[in-house]
Amino acid sequence: SGISTFLSSVNFLSTIAVLGVTNGAKPWCLFTWAIVFTAIMLIVTLPILTGGLLMLVLDLHLNTQFYDASFNGDPVLYQHLFWFFGHPEVYILILPAFGVISQTLSTSAGKSVFGGPTMILAMGCITVLGTLVWAHHMMTVGLETDTRAFFSAITMMIAIPTGTKIFNWLSTFMGNPFSTISLDIWYALSFIFLFTLGGTTGV
């Protein structure tokens, strides 16, 4: 499944690149950008997970000692390799949903999402920062104080682009020229509410 996911990500990126060239200067919608960033994260993180699992299988079946501390292996290394994929996976799952919500609000409001370029920048920042914060799942394994401080700071920085997206979504909704609220809008607002509520639990 790792190979198929990797190749699918390459397929998405190449298809989007080719269509972007053939369609001239027509800008990509936010959902397309979300898929681009998702594919990039998969291409970066999946090989790391594959390598970590391969080393684990070799330890179990071929008596290698990658993770065996009694043979100068490092059991914490497996956690690093696992969480380097495991945390970005959260954003791999949520970024396409960001694109769907942006498209839903844009279509229902009959106009472009407020702050479109900043939404793209926010997704890019989430992609980069989300790949750099894996060790906040490992605060009790003996990391140095400076290392814990670094990962804590980067984790808190993710709130900035995320807050930007929430603000732009709500601004798009507030500028809705229609007097009635459609089911699509309720769906989008429910997502924004639950996403914000869930974000407060990580403070």
C-alpha cells in the first residue's frame, strides 16, 4: 500500500502540473492546492515509515539489532521514524477536508474565498510545520530540554496558519450575499466549529 500511495501522489502532482500548463494562466482552486500539499507530504513521509517498518521486520526475523539497546541499537529511533510519518498523517487527512470546506463556502457564497493567496500560504505553512513537530509525541522518552522546547514552539506556531484559515472561512461566510443558509453552509460551519473546538483541546 505504501508503494501505491507513493505512486498515486506522484500521479496527482504530475497530472496537476500538466493540466496547469495546458490550461494556461487559470488559477488552481483551493482544493487542488490541498491535494498538492497532501501529495507532497505523502512523498516525503512514506519512505521514512517504510524504512522504519522494514528495520523492525529485520529485527524480528533476521536478528538484526537496529532497535535493540543491548546491542547498541536505539529503541527510541523507531519512535522517531514512526512519528515522523504518524504526525504528518494527521495533516494528510485534514488538508483535503480544508479544500472541500473552502470550495463549499466559495460555491455557496457565490464568490471566491476571502484571502485566497493567504489560504494557499497557510496550507503550505501547515505542511512544513506539520512535518517538523513529530517529537511532541515523545516528550517522555528522555529528549533534551532544548529539543523539547523547540518542538513545543513549532507545535504552537501551527496555530497561526490554522487561525488564518478559520478567519478567512468566517469572513467568506459573513460576506455571503444570500439571506438563507443552505445545508452546505451548515455543513461547513459545523466543521469549522468542531475543528476549532478540537483545536482548543491541544492547548
